Amino acid sequence: MKVFRIAIRVFIFLLLFVFSFAAVYPLIFLLGGSLKSTAELGNSLAALWSADGTIQWTWLPFEPTLRHYVELLLDEPGYYVMFWNSVKIAGGVIGGQLLLSLPAAWGFARWHFPGKKVLLSLYIVLMLFPFQILMLSEYLVLNRMGMIDTMWALILPGVCSTFPVFIMYRFFSKLSKDVIEAAKLDGANEWQIFRQIGIPLGMPGIMSVVVLDFLEYWNLIEQPAVFLRTERLKPLSLYISTITKENAGVAFVAALVALLPPLLVFLCGHRYLEQGIAAMGGGSES
């Protein structure tokens, strides 16, 4: 029996190792490719360009070089423009959602009014619609408002998203009613309860929204491709599409550098993200 338990543990460990390696392998692939010379990359990816044969890829470069990093970070000012555009889009959406979604989620969780369940169900239904379904209607509305080919075409629809309301509503609805009633007995008004009790206790839900929003809006592809025409307004997620096979090494560096901010945000907020996922799966008070 003891040998069987040890075998099970070894099997689980190996299985987790395989899954972990599969998750980390793209980073290893990008790092190795970013350090390869242009000639070595050309030989490794020759089959990709000609669509003939198989790609011969090695993890470690035979001729390591930092030339591609220098070319991207020092010789490509357009990269920093697109990087800053991504920061403005993600930051604008997150800031706007906190201003609009926080009060909305608090109202859904703590107040009772006619049509509350219907309106909340409508929020959930809208959350399920992909961008491909809403693309035409969003384009027509934004075009009528004169926002096409502006940052607002990406920020405004994100600010009005129903997803953060749903996440934070789950957290606020689980707050103890006794704590809120005690605050009311002490003379606290609704704003004071929201600011001094609701926000601190609901911080896991708020931070999970921040993490999820950053991961989503940092990697936007379809929306900027549809709504933006001016090159200087496009975000970092569209930069790789402008790279040709002659400078494929820059593509590896660009992808690796673009991955660092969301990776850092995820590592800092993964605990809140886990709590947010758990809250979505749990029940809530009506």
C-alpha cells in the first residue's frame, strides 16, 4: 500500500511537471528566439516561410546576440508610442470602470428596487455577447459620436462593460448585514458605509477586476484593428503584425517585452484573481 501511494505521488508530480513545462515553454521559446542572430533565425524558420519541410528549432542559440533588443528598444521609437497607447487604453478602461462599476455593483448588492433581478439578468446576458456580435452596432454608435479613430473608441465601450459589475456585485452581496446595520446605528450614511466598509471589505473583488481588465485590454486586437486607422494610435498588440521575416528577431523581443507587464500584474494579483473566480462560482444574496 505504501509503495502504491508513493507511485501515485510520483505520477501526480510528473503530470504537474509536464503541465507546468507546457505553460512555461512559450516563454522559453520567446527568450531563445530573441537571443538568436538573424542568420540563425532564418535557418530555423526557413520551413515556415516556404511552407515546406519542418522547423528545426533549438532552445539555446548557437550565436547569442542582443542586437534585436538594441534594435527594438533603441532604434524603434514607434514601439514606445504603441506601448504607451496600450498603457493609456488599459489605464483608461480600468479607471472608468472603477468610477462607474463600483457604485453600480454596490447598488445591485445592497439596494432593493423594482426590476432589480431583470436588470441584473440583462447585465449577465450582455456579458456573454462576444465582440463579433456587437462590432457593427458599436461601430455605428461610435461613428455617430465622432469617436472612430480615437482612443475613446476603445476606452468607452470597455468602461461600459457589465463584467466588472457582475464580479464586484458578488463580493458586495456577501458583506455581513450586521456590520452595515451597526454602521447605520452609529450614524454613518450610505456614502460613508460604501467608502469605509464596502470598498475595504470588497477589495479582493475590486483587485480581481483590475487584474482581469488589464490582461484583457492590454491584449486587444480586434477592437483597435476595426476602430483605429492612424498608426500612431494603435496599441502594442498590433505591433507584431507590422514585422516582416527580414526582422523576425525583433518580433520575438517585442512579444517578450509586451508579455512582461501583464505577467507582473498577474503575479502581483493572482490571489485576488483566485478569489474573484471563487466568487463567480458561489451563490449570492438577492
